[in-house]
Amino acid sequence: MEPRSGDLSKSKLPTDGELVAETLGGDRKAFDQLINRYQRQAVAVSYRLLGNSHDALEVTQDAFVKAFTSLSTLQKPEAFGGWLMRIVSNLSLNFRRSRKTRSQLPLDDLLGPVEGSAGDSGGSEWMARGGDPLHRLESEEMGRRLKTALGQLPEKQRLAIVMFTIEEMPQRDVAAALQCSVEAVKWHVFQGRKKLKELLKDVI
Amino acid sequence: MDREFLISQYADGTISDADRAALEAILAQDADARALLAGEQRLTRFLSAANAPMQVVHWDALAARISAAVDRAEEPAPSYRLVSRWSPVGMALAASLLIASSIGISVYLSTQHTGAVLPQQTAIANPVLIVTGPVAEAAPNGVAEVSIGPAPQLAGNSDVSRYSSDLVTHQSRLIIASGINPPTSTDAFSLPY
């Protein structure tokens, strides 16, 4: 069962496979369409793994560059989305190790204020919109707890939870990103949720 | 299938229609199953509520920046389909050649680097190893020990002493056994190193 719609093949837009083929054929603009199609998802996944907007943008840019230079190694062009998310997640997981030696890109011009709230410290858009300071603090604490709990999950469970449960990516794309079957994604999500319930039992 | 697994899938909306019907029948009758489902739903609400909001991203500007970074990157290589073009035997041969070449180059470079000089056999006028006497025949149980090393008359030869210190680090001993009677002394097989 695949309730979340990520299938673009039924629309009139070119499919990922077509855009990959056009890019490999020398059409650079085709890759720009892939950038526009996947940049939100890439930033979101990286942000959930890193907890920092600047880092997420930097990783996203690096991921697209890596995807472009490695595009001919993509075995299934239709699976570009999942493949890109694998690059994003790998770069995100490696990012902290190299953070100290990296030069920060000037990305401030790409970022505005936090959506619906006054801070970027781990709170909830859902709760912060009300502007109630007490609720905002509560929301930020929840965000911190979630981040800590996610950090305690095995890597595949963490990625499955972030991509599928939080970012609502199609299971097929998550499977491509994790290089496993859809059934394995379901199992990782199940095991991850089970551990999260245990880790967060005092707040849920 | 594990009931908890089904309930988790029910909560995140990925359960199959067939399993959904069966699980709903269970949920209607089983309070424990309903408690499990309530726990899953609480977690789902928490995950939704605890999602940290991002700063607003100017997506058009980000796309332009990524595109510019891609422009600066190398063009994608036309193909990496070596595996499908080459037979396994061809790949194995290529790999063998590569390994052999690597070893050859490594050996060459290591000798160049260390400046090691191989012994010039022609520089030694006299033999290094001399075995004297029919010691095997003289041994009462068919066992004899033969010492191997520089001949005594070459002890003062600087070439021999130089190479012998490199090539023979211990006083070597060769055990020769013959005849049908095995040696009775185990000491005969105890090498001194």
C-alpha cells in the first residue's frame, strides 16, 4: 500500500527518468528541474537530521552537486529521488565530523524568519503559531526531546522515521534511499516507533 | 503477522485493506489492542507537534545557487557501464593485470626508495657454505646435524660477514635423517631457535 503520492509519471511533467536522461544527454536545464523538484525534500530531510537550517542548505547544495557529477552511476533513473535522499542523508550524517573544517557558505540571504514563530531552537510550528510563550517553551522542549530520541535510534530506523513518518516521503523513495525493500522500510519504521515510544514514554 | 506491527501500520496509514479489516475486527473486541493503537496515535501526535519549524527558505534563490554550484562542477561522465560491457573473465584478467602491475611498481619503487643493493654473487670468490665429512654415515642412529654458515676460512672476509649477518641471523642447523630406525632421542629434532 502506498498512500502517499510521490508519483509524477501520471502528470504531464517529465518523469525523473526522463530528466536524468536529458541531463546525461547534455541538457543542463533538465537538471535544474530536478533541483526545483527535490530541493524542499532534501532541505527538510537534512534539517531533521542536523537540526540547523544553514547546515541543511549547505548539505543540500553539496548533495545536488554530487548527484550531478555522479549521475551516470545511477542504475535506475526513475529512482532519482530516493538516490538523492541517500546522498543527502549520508552527507548529513558525515557533516558534523567535517563541520569544524568547513568554511561557512554565505547563506543568510537564502533564509528568512522561522515559519510561524520567533526562534529556530527546536519548537513546533504547530504550537508556536499561537504565540503563547508557555506553549512555545513546551514546544521547544518537545523538539529537543525528539531530537535526542532520534539520535538514539539505529541509523536506518532514524532515517526511516525522518523520511517516512516525519517528512512523509513515499515508502518506495525511502526504500531507494536506504537501499532496502519497501517491506524493510516498514519494519525499520515499526522498530523505530517502538523505540521512540519507550524513549518518550514520559511525554506522550 | 505480529499484531503490534499491524497496529503500527494502521496508525501510519500503510496497512493493507485485507489486514485493516481483520485488525478492525480485533480492535472492536480487544482492549489491549485498542491501548496499543492509542499509544501509536499519541506518538504520531507528538511527532507532528515536535517538528521544529525551519526558517523560511527562499527557494528560487536556493535553486539558483545550487544550479550555479552545479555549473562549476564537472560534467557527468558519459557512462560507467563497465560491468555490463565486460565479461567476468575480462574483468578478472584486468584486475589480475592491475594487481600484478601494482606489485611490480611497488617493488621497483621500494628498491629505488631504499637504495637497497643486492649482493653481487660474482664478488665472492669462495663458497659460503661448506659441508665437510660424511657425517650422516657416521651417525649411529642415522641422524646427523650439519651446521650451516660461513666457512671458517672465510670468517675474516668482510663481504661474507656482511651478507651472512643479513641472511643468516642464527646459527642454522640442518637435521639429516636416514635409515629405517627412527631416532630415539627427541633432542635430535629440537632446533635451537
